[in-house]
Amino acid sequence: MSEDSVHPFYSEVPQGLSHAVAIGGALITMVEPHVGHEYEYNRWYEDDHFYSGAMAMPWMQAARYSDTNGYQSDGPRTMWRWRDWVIDAYNRNLPFDQFTIEQLAGDLLPNPTPAQLVATGFNRCNVTTSEGGSIAAEFDYRYAVDRTSTMLQTWMGLTGGCAVCHDHKYDPLTTKEFYSLYSFFYSAADPAMDGNVNITPPFYRPMTPEQQAALEQAMAAEQQQQAQLEQAAARAIYADPAESPSGMEKQPVNDLWLDDVFPWGAKTSCSSRNPASSRSVQRTKSSSRFSPAVVATATVSERVPNASW
């Protein structure tokens, strides 16, 4: 570059996620080193929102990001917090080693932060299913193969999926090496069947500091109210109504049945438009089913009026 009198915009290349961007800008400058392009590049690079959003797009594409699960009904999947984590990582110029660790195994770090737990959403971007007839063992395998292949392609630039069935013909990757990596992803905690829901476990609900404070306040109020209820219950003297004399005399009760089947032994009265054809029948096991239009009254054993049944 020095021999050809080509110089990048920045004398010191930032170390972190911006490294590739700065190099890319230098290469673009070599092709079109005019002022207009330099101005546009600098504006793009210095605008955090525009820069980080644009840089996050190819990463999310490589990670197969989507807000749906991809199979069958293609139901919704809440993944935008992971997308925001990626954008924020570019804004913070997070070192690439941390960018890698937190996405692949952030939950295995000692005392992981909420952001580190969100970062592991990278491993939950694969398509999932709960289609009838699906075999759980098959999809446990498919998910692990997908995650292994995505990791190899995204971080190492290898078409690792070729090694699922045989040693790679061109890249230095054997089938044994592929399944050694596969075993790590096969131990993931999510189930084979996603249940066609938006909260397939393990499901993490990250909150803002304001939301966390409001939740803690509500939980404290709930505990206080629960303690008051328990104290009131301890002071109360309970008597089971069924074991206490009611002081009421038992009286016959008439029930009205609106149905096409009556209890065995019930006496019913059937009528038609012709009063002369009125008749009384007894419901027995040999009786035929009555018309749904029949209205019957049945006198039942003596019960307390207004009793709850």
C-alpha cells in the first residue's frame, strides 16, 4: 500500500468489532479515492445508529435471525432483544473474543449478567417445530447439526455441513471433528418440540432497571398483603357448614330438566298439541330416547332449599 501511495482513512485501526469496518473502508478508498465517497464513509462510520444497525445486518443473516420459528405455521418468536444486543455490541465496540464467548456460551460464565444471557440467543435462532408426527430424537439431532454448521460457517468460514456425512472434501474438517463440536450443541436445554408457543423454555425475560424496580416493589407489596391474609386466617374460627346444624326443616324440591335423557326411574309427563294424547311414562333402561322438546319435572328426595349443588 505504501509503494502505491495508498493510505487508509485512519492511521490507527480500532481493535474490536470495528476492525473489519476500518479495513473495509480503506479498501473502498483504494478503489474510489474521491472526496464524496470519503465524506459518505466518514458520516456512516461516525453515526452510531446507522453504523451499528448496518453492521449488525450481515451478522444477523449469518446467525439466521428471524422473528418466527420457520417451520409449519411459522409462528412468532421473540428475538428482538438479541438483535438489540448485537447492535449495542457494535456501538460499544465489544472485543471480538467477548463477542464470541457471550454468544456461544454466555450462560456458562460465572454469574452471567442479563446481557450475557440475552447474547446466547444466537443459539436459539435455528428453525424449530412442533408439527404433529415429528420425532423428538430426529429434531434434537437436526437442531444440533444446524447450530454446529452455523458456528463453523459464521466464525471459521467453513461449509461445515458437508462433514455431517463424510470428511470434508476441500476444507480441513473431518466428520469426527464435526461431531466433536456437535456434542457441545447437542447438550442444549431447549426441547425438540417448541410447542407452537412464543415462550419455548428455557425462556428469559430481561427487564430494564425501571421494570426491575417496579417488579421488586410489587413483589414486596404482595408479600406484605400475603402476611396480613395469613394473620387474619390464623385468627379466624372456621366451622364446616356440613357439620353444623342448619336449623332449617327439609322440604321437597322440584327440579326442571331440559334434556333428551332423564335419570333412571324419573317420572315424566309428555304432551302434544292434542291434550287427549297426554300420557305419563316412567324412564327405564328399556325406554327409548325422548325428543329434545320434552320438558319434564322430577320429584327428588327431600333436600334443603337453596342448597348448593
